Amino acid sequence: MPGSDRVHDEKMDACYDVMLRRFVYSSAVGVFAGLLFFRSPSARWATMAFGAGVGLGSGYTDCSRILKDSNSSLGLLGRAD
């Protein structure tokens, strides 16, 4: 069973990586779009929150796929054994 624990740990690391990257990048795009298109602070915050939500949702979807699939999902992320 130690091998399966290692595989699970690698998949969880990939999930954390994907979730964090998508959250940060989508939030940054939301902030930039808010600054570019809106003058009101509340609209800017809403744009950032929308971007963060899109990033988390996208990361969650990929994380579910990574955890359900076999090692082929790790290959898509550039991590192959």
C-alpha cells in the first residue's frame, strides 16, 4: 500500500497546484478587468470575486478529474513517473 499512498499524495499535490494557480491567475485577470472597465470600487471587487470563483470552479473540475483518473491525468499536467 505505500505505493498507492505515494500516488495519492502526488495527485493531491497536483490538485493543490492547479487550484492555487487557477485562483491566483483568475483573480488577477478579474482585478485587471475591473480596473480597466469599471470606475466603482464595488464593481471592481465584484469582478475580482467573479474571476476568483471562475478559477476555483475550474480548479475543482480539474482536481476531480485528476483524482478519478489514473496516472494519465498527471501526464497532462507535466508530471509523469
